Amino acid sequence: MVLIFVSFIIWTFIDDKTIFDDVLLVLLGICTLYLAWVIIPYTPIGKTMIDRVDPHPGEKPLNLLVSNVYQDNQQYHRLVKLINTSQPDILFLLETNKAWMENIREATDQFEYKIEVPLENTYGLLFYSKLPILHHEVNYLISEEIPSIVVDIQYNNEIVRLYGLHPTPPVPQENEESTERDAEILITGKAAKEYGKACIVFGDMNDVAWSRTTRLFLKTSQMLDPRRGHGMYNTFHEKYWFLRWPLDHYFLSSQFRVVDMKTEESVGSDHFPISISVVIRKDDTSGEMKLDADEKQEVKEKIEDGIEKGDAN
């Protein structure tokens, strides 16, 4: 948007423009307005989906931390420091192999409950909780090489279901199409909707917050995006300050309110860690989005295509 807007301003002051130049100027203006329309929902002037609140006296928020560590990164001490400083109740780490699992033990030993699936294919995951785990599953929804988790934890006498995932990115060296990623995201959305109680979907989705698939996910799951009306919270790419976008997400069911949300200091990965602090309040469905008939068919087809292309079934 910035580049197009600058081009629009420069083009305005060019002398001796032809009709083609005028048409191009109008198109640049339309593109600027369209991109502004895409971005505005993730700024303070956009409509919020989830309210921000302060905790009640004596109420302990649920604190979560997600970090894609980048498997080849060996700066283990930076993640250890972040965990010890931020003291999350729930820790979800992605791209984790056995080296990562062993080299951060000094920080993760403080978590009583754990689910560890270290892998060498960049899809390993480590889940740690200070709150009791009542039930958990490790699933391979689309690919037999890419795990995801479902975990029920006990928080303030409530059961909260967590869906953690890291679908394959649609990039040439990984997967030339987004078919499998889209299917995994949408399958998780359907599961969250069917669950119907307090739940959180989180992880590295390899998809931006404003994409078609994310919108379909929000409508399928009827979950809420805490970024709306509050900010982008860009998590990727850590190395390029001028080119970043949100790939790591938290999506919350309508029982939650946000106390705080922020991107954390770099741990040497290409992703910034992202944390959120939430509390449970009275159900508020005013921000939910719903599928129309055509979108329901689109979701069905995307899931079928992903399952057909995958090798987990």
C-alpha cells in the first residue's frame, strides 16, 4: 500500500500525461483505497471482535506463549530467557527437534504437564502447561509427517480446549499449493465450532490474518480474531523490519476477553514469539462471522481436496 501510494503521488505531478497515464493514475488510486480497506480492520480505528479488559481483583489471567523457534537456530539461551522472564501458563513451541527439547530443559522443567513431539522435519512441536491437562490428542490431520494437538486444560475451574497446529506453508520448497494448509486450518475450525465451548486455536498457521482462508476459518469456527481493532502484531520475517506480516495466531471463542497481547523479543528465529493474556467472561457472540451457502460449499471442497492430496488417511 505504501509503495503504491507513493507511486500515486509521484505520478500525479508528472507533466504531459497521456490518457493511458490518467487511467494508470486512477488504477493506482483504486489499489491504494482497496489495500487501505484490507488494513484498516487491524488498526485502532477498525472494529474490534474482542474487547480488552482488566482482570478482576484476585483473578489470574491465562497466559500463553507461542514461538516458532526455527529448527536450525541454536540460540537456545534466548528462548530459555524469554520463558523464564514471561512465565507463561501455556507454552507452545514449533519447528522443534530433540536438540531443542533437550537444550531448553532448564526452562521447561518448571512445567508439570507436557506433550513432546520432537521431529527432524521442521514440524516437531513441544507443548508445556502449568495447568492440569485433562485430555490430549496428537493428530495427523492431513499429512502423516505434520502433527497437531488438541488439549483440554483446567483453568479457574473451567475446561479450556486448545487446538495447536502448524500446517505446511504454500512455498515452492515446501508445497507449491495451499491446498493442504487450507484444509488443516478449516478442519480445525469445524472441530472448534462443533466443540461449542471455551477454546483457543493457536500456532503458526502459515497464513496471514486477512486471507480468504482465514476469513473462511473465522466463519466456519465462529471464533474471534484478537488482532481486529488492535493491531497487526507481525511475527514474520524477523530479519526484515520493512517487510513483515502476521503468521502466528491466536483465535479465541466468544467466552474470552483479552488482557494483553504482544510480540516478544527475538529468540534468533525468523519468527517473533507472540504472547497473549486472556480471561473468561460472559459469552459475547456479537463479533462472530457466519458462512453463507456458497462459502459452506467452498469449505467442504477445500477440506475434501486437502484430504485427497494428503497422505494421513
